[in-house]
Amino acid sequence: MKSTRRVSRVLTVATTGAVLAFGMTANAAGTASAAEAKAPTPGFRACYDLNCNKRIEEGRSFNANGDHGITKVRITRVNKNGITVRVSGPNMSGECVGSPHVSCEINGLDITSSQRRGDTAVFSFWP
């Protein structure tokens, strides 16, 4: 009789372990796909879909939803000599440079700047 209980207990532990292992595998798979699509950068939620008009300072960057192949936008330079905007995504990168303002198109995304003051400028992104 003792051996029957022991086998039953071992089977229960094995079944529970299999369920936990399966749950962890499914959860890890969900985390991997969430890492590929990064959430909007705080303060730049309106620009996540690459359709916004916002004042941005030099050195700031924000995540994008991947439309036009662009997942990250970085304002690398805003000063009296000009403005530089870099965009990147899977298998692509691009840069817009202009003085005193920038106006360009990368992968169908129009990027323009206006109202430059110090190290900030108003940027417009639209498809």
C-alpha cells in the first residue's frame, strides 16, 4: 500500500512540473514577441505612430511602431549650425541634415523642423 501512494505522489508531482514547465515556455515566447515591438517612449506616445508635431530637444530619441520600417528616431543635433535627425529600423538607417531647418523624406516618412530655439526645435513627422 505504501508503494501505491508513493507512485501516485510522484505522478502528481511530475504532472504539476510538466504544467509549470509548459506555462513558463508559453510565457517566455510571449515575452520575446513583446521585446520586438517596444512600447512608446514616455512623453512621446503621440509620435509612436510617426504622425505628430512636437518640440524635441537635442539628444532625445523615441521608439516608433515600425511603420515605414522605422523603429527608432533620434534627434542628434540642434544648434545654430543645423539640425540632424537619425532614424533606424531592422535592416535600415537614415539621416536627415539641414541648416537652419531640416526637410526630408525617408521610406515615405516626411520629416521637417521649424521654430528652432537653442537646442530644441519643433519637428513634424507624417506619412
